[in-house]
Amino acid sequence: MTNSVKKKSGKTAAKKKNTPDIAIVPDYVAPSLTNAALVARREAAVPRGVASATAIFADYAENAELWDVEGNRYIDFAGGIAVLNTGHRHPNVIAAAKAQEDHYTHTSFQVVPYEPYVALAEKLNSLAPGDHAKKSLLVTTGAEAVENAVKIARAATGRSGVIAFTGGYHGRTLLTLGLTGKVSPYKKDVGPFPADIFRAPFPSVRDGISVQDALTGLQNLFLTDAAPERVAAIIIEPVLGEGGYTPVPFEMMHALRGICDEHGIMLIADEIQSGFGRSGAWFAIEHSGVIPDLITAAKSMAGGYPIAAVIGRAEVMDAVIPGGLGGTYAGNPVACAAALAAIDVIEEEGLLARSMEMGDIFRARFAEIGARVAPFRMWDIRGLGAMLAVEFVTDFDSAAPDTALNKALISQALKRGLILLGCGMHGNALRLMVPLTASDEIIEEGLAIFEASLVAALAEV
Ligand SMILES: Cc1ncc(COP(=O)(O)O)c(C=O)c1O
């Protein structure tokens, strides 16, 4: 770390505390903004519906660290909501994006197509599970990918019904909100939602819903509201994201595959949060061995650039007529280049194996910290690989969700320089989205802050 920041003028300014080594940003100038002033401007200019989990404003970020505009340093265990499996500004991702920018930044694939789109589609087709022929559509956001997966499934089957699950999260557009299984804050006051969307129960230890109960619920749905021959797709997150980082039991995933095969229904795996190494595999569904018909992907696919995909069986993907898919910005070339580089990083740096290793480290350390400072308050440590969550309860007997403790922990951690994010139907789970490129030292530093913050939070609630 240097201890001064070079101004654009060439003069050297006094460096703020912990300001990063700016060697790779030669004209970096530390801002003179304050978080409080920006919060006030933001409140006046931006609608309150766009809530932020923190009241700090970003200035600079690198790998698993971030600095705010006041020069405060944070360890980032949230990764911009699971977008940064390859870390903030991975040098290879940045270099690929810059190289692309020197050629062209936009032509619209529907007007003048370009090779990076095709190369990314080829790569995604080769990474997705299953030996069958595949094709990929590129769009910009996760919700857009889900919308398109539903359109494709409808065109391929000639049916309209879609079944989603309790606690599932699929986006904030009206169709994807219809699929999302949580009212507050996402669906409150903004309905009605599109027709022909049905909800089946997700298996839940907390709610006493076994896999068999969940499957019975689905069969009942077929009898009561959604005749299976009218259902185009069943969409499920192989590990619930916003809903609490709960993996779908493999037995359930296999049963869904069987039900879809029996009734000619498309199985859509929504891997927007769980994909690209988060769970220790390219796609979390691979852990179960089930092959879906369609996969939606986004987030960590491009290391911080906005791009999303639908990957699926070639004949299914081709069901929509020419012109029926796309979008002005869909598959932006800079984001395609970034995605190809991010995928290479995951391969070259062995990040799938690192995710499994990280998962083991965090599981063991969370359990140890829980036993030491919060006995009988960490009810569950669950997930796949580094897609882990810790669920807090008031006590083990009632297992009542302790949302207050989780909130206090998150806010205590931020004060100490660690960014954490919650999840779950009751907001009492903490999810781990730390870059898979984070070093053991950074992880340990973050865990030490986690422990101190948990102690402080327990004293506060
Ligand atoms: C599983 C899942 N599906 C869909 C989405 C929506 O993606 P986006 O926010 O990019 O629209 C998300 C976002 O968190 C997600 O986790």
C-alpha cells in the first residue's frame, strides 16, 4: 500500500486512511465526498423503492475489498449480490472489456451481429449439463432471462401454465414477480400479476414440509388448478437464493425431472444466483445429476458486467420464431467479452474447487464461532460449496426466526468494515457471497469481524 494518492495535477495529496494501492489506476484522485452528503442527495433524487442495504457510497474496489468515498475499507462478503465470484475488477475481465471497447461497444446483435456473442453462446452450450445439442440466448438482466425462458417454454409446448415454488425469487418484472414466492417487499402494492402462474410448496424443515409433502402439493395443484397438459414449465432454483440458500433435496429434483418427462413439461433451472461456481459447480443442479431443459444464468457470469442468458435444448430454444427473441442491448459485446474472460478465470484459477474448499472453511468456522459466542442461536448452516447461509433463531427449542439478531449483526459488521447481506423468508439468515478469489487471509479477517460483530449484536438485541 502506498501512503499517498497522486492527483491528476501531478501533485501528491495526503492519503486517507486505508486508501487502496492505486498503482493500476494512475490518475486516481481520492474523492472529497461524504457518505452522509450522498445519502441526502440520493434521498432527494432516487425513489425510496430502490432501497440500499448500506449507507456507504463506493469509490474503489478490488477483489474482495471495497473502499467508500471517505476512504474507509470494507471486506466484501456480499459480492454485489453474488455477481463477483471472480472478485471486483478482476484484471483479466477488465482487460477483455477494455480491448472490446477499442473495437465497438454496440451494434445491436439484431442489426450487425458480432463474434463475442457467438463465442459466449458456444461456451455456455459446452458448460451446461447434458450431452444434447444446446443453444443460448443472451439478454441483459436475470429477470429478462427468466421472462425469455418462459416465452421459449410456452412456444415449445404450446401451453401457458408455469409452476414456481414458495420462497422462490425470479426477479422484479411483472411476470417474474408473479413467479416470485415472497410478498414483502417485492410484490407489495404492485399487482396484479400475469395469469397462469401457479405455486407449489418448497420442501422446508422449518415448516415441516417434507419432499413427499411438497410432491403431494404439486400433484394436488395438477388436480385443483393446473392440469399438467396445460403446464409449459416448472421453474425452480436448485438452491433458493433470496429465499434462504436452501438446496433443493436431490430426491426432489429427480422427482421433478420425472414429472416433467411424464407430462411433457419443461424443467427450468434458475441458476442466476447459484451459477458460475458459487455452489462449487458451474451450475448447482449438477450436484443432483439432473439435466434441466432450460437454464437461466446471469450475475457472476461476467464478473460485474450486465449480461444474462437462457441456455437450453437446441430444438426447444428454436421454438420461438425469428424476431421473437432479443432486445436492443441484449448480449452487449463488452459484457460478452467480460463474460468470456470471467469464465476463463473460473477455469484457470480452479474456482469450482476453491468454492468447495471455501464452503468447508466457512462451515467449520461458522460452527466454531457459533458454539463459542452464540450457542443455540445458529440453527442451521446450510448450502452447497461456498453458497452458504447461517440461520439465526431465538433458541433451539422454538427455532423462532431471530430477524433482529441478523439485522444487528449486519449493521455491527458494517461498522467494523465487513459487508454482509441477509436472506430468507423471515430475513433471519445470512448468506455468503464472498468472491471465490478471496485469499485465506481476507477470509480470516472477515471471520474475525463476523465474530466480534456477532458478540456486539447479541449484546444489542
Ligand atoms: C434466482 C434469481 N433469479 C432471478 C433474479 C433476477 O435477476 P436480476 O436482478 O438481474 O433481474 C435473481 C436476482 O437476484 C435471482 O437470484
